[in-house]
Amino acid sequence: MKFAGLVKQSLVDYPGEVTAVLFTRGCNIRCPFCQNTHLLLRSPRVSEPVITLEEAVEFLKERLGFLDAVTVTGGEPTLYEELPDALAAFKELGYLVKLDTNGTNPAMLQQLITSGILDYVAMDIKAPLDYRKYLRACGKLTTEEFFNVRSSIRLLMETNIEVEFRTTVVPLLHPPEDIEEIARYIQGAPLYSLQQFNPSVTLDTDYGAVVPYTRQEMQALADRCAPFVQNVRVVNI
Ligand code: SF4
């Protein structure tokens, strides 16, 4: 398995832990507000450096005692069949393992949870669980992928590992009642993060002109979600 990037130390990607962050390349959907536009295509440009699994493991061995966790994000990491082996290698070193996912691969998610490799999953919920709304927020999405997202939510609602659901809140896509609808859908979830949309880099350049909700408006959205989930927080990305 190869990675497209490494952040050697982050204090914000794994709540309460110091984590390294590894990025995978390629994504099966195309959210118009995506900020990781350089990671969307699976094949790197010829000149682009890649980090092999062996190099990542070597780095993590050197950092034992300084880092608590490894976070794998993308792109969409579950596109890689080799992901479970890579995460198992990190776990074997003694690290906590976190996966960020768009939820379109519940089979792999189930496999990772059952085998005890994962400690934390952060899953995006792009919109209320209505196909047309979800498709608009994802740019492209098959009905199978849509049903997979629903399955992943169900799976994560029933697991014992740490789970975070999160939505990048874009005023053009998410009127306040839609954010509340998502919170109602994941009623009882341990953590729902509302991520502030950042228009400085967007896949669809039209989204660069979208004005984000203010800090106060984001807090009002969080207050609206609070009755339905155990914890809700506003996050800047
Ligand atoms: S924001 Fe959307 S398009 Fe971008 S990497 Fe995440 S799931 Fe893929």
C-alpha cells in the first residue's frame, strides 16, 4: 500500500491524542466543496513522491513513545483492498488506529471493526439521508453507494469503538433544518461534529463564492442538534 502524504504530528485529528496522519489517494465521490482536490485521482503524477507502507512503519517505529495514534484519511482510504493489512501493521506497533471515511464501504468497515483493528472511526454524513440531497452534496453517487452510507451509519451506531459523525456545513447545501434532520437520524450518537466550510479551496470553483455560516450561526446549528446526540461540536477545518 502506498500513501500520498504524511503529517508527522497532529493535535487535532484524533480527539485527545497525538496522531500521525497518513493520506491515501483517490476518492469515489466528488463533493463540490472538497478541499483535498489534489488527492481525488487514484494515480499520482509521475514526479509525485509516495510513501510506502514500509516507510510509514519505519517512521512510526521511530516515533513510538512520542505519538499515540495513526489516523488514515483521504481521499477515501477504503478504496484500497490492502488497507486492513496496513492498519493491522500500525496496530501491531502499539498505536491507536483511526480511520476517516465517507462510509461507502460498510463491508470493509465491518471487517476492520470485527478484527479489532480500529479504535476510532470518523464518518462523514454529507446531507440528510435522502438520495437527491445526498447526491447533490457528493457530486456523484450511485444508489448502491447511497445505501452503503446508510449501512455504515447503522453499523457505527451499534459498535463499541469510538465513533464520530461529521458534516462539512455548506450554506448552499445545508439549510438549518437539514442539519437538524441529520442529527435526528443519528439520534443517540456519541459525537456529531459540524465542520465549518472553507471556501478558499473547493473542487467546484462556484463554491468559492459561497459565504460560510458565521461562528454564531454554526453555534446555533450545534444548539439545534444538541437534543439528539450525546455531544456536538463546531470544528474549523
Ligand atoms: S470531501 Fe468528498 S470528494 Fe473530497 S475526499 Fe472527502 S469524500 Fe472525497
